Amino acid sequence: MDEAVKTMLAALVSTLMLGCCGMAAAQALQDPTRPPAGLIAAAGAASAQPAAAGPVLQTVLIGRAPGGRHLAVIDGETVRPGDDFHGARVTRIADNEVELVRGRERQVLRLVPKAAGGMSPVRATP
């Protein structure tokens, strides 16, 4: 081949390689485990509000078998029916709530309802 053609071909190949690398670097990668933007915005708005007064029910675990184990996590502390929680007795643990009784006072802690629409899969943008 002619030396000029080889030089032009080498320049073309290097330009194509640099162009491809540049395009790959320009594309932002999305974290597939990141929640949807709407859910993040809602969580940010909720955290900007004042903290709820009193204990917060974080999760409920109920065994599938009849008479299965009932556990709840309130303010990071695991409790069972009959346990004391900061001076109150845990009287009932249901699917989405826990009942506390302190003397004649009854308090029902509920899990936060799911966000409207729930979680949705992340869609790739072209």
C-alpha cells in the first residue's frame, strides 16, 4: 500500500477508537438498585417534616405456621407480645400494627403506608 494511504487509514482507525471511547465515557451509568426519583423526592420531603412524636413501628414479622412467632421492631428495639417497651406492655402484634397498653391508655402503632403506585422498575433511557 502507498504510505499516504496507510497514514490516512491509521488516522481514521485512531479517530474512530477515540470517538467510541468518548461516547462511552459520556454516557452516565444508572444504578439499577436506586429507587425511582419520585420516591426519593417523597422521602426527602418526609424527612424535612418534624419527627413524629412517640415511638415508631419499623417492621412486623409474623411466622406463617399457626401460632407462629410474632415480632416487631419499634425504634430499633425488637419486641414480642407480652414484652415491656418503655413502660408500656406489648399486647398485640398484627400484620401492620402493634398495640401498646400503659395503664388505661392504649396506643396503636401502624406501619407507614406504601407510596402511591409503589415501586416501579427502572427504565433505560435511549
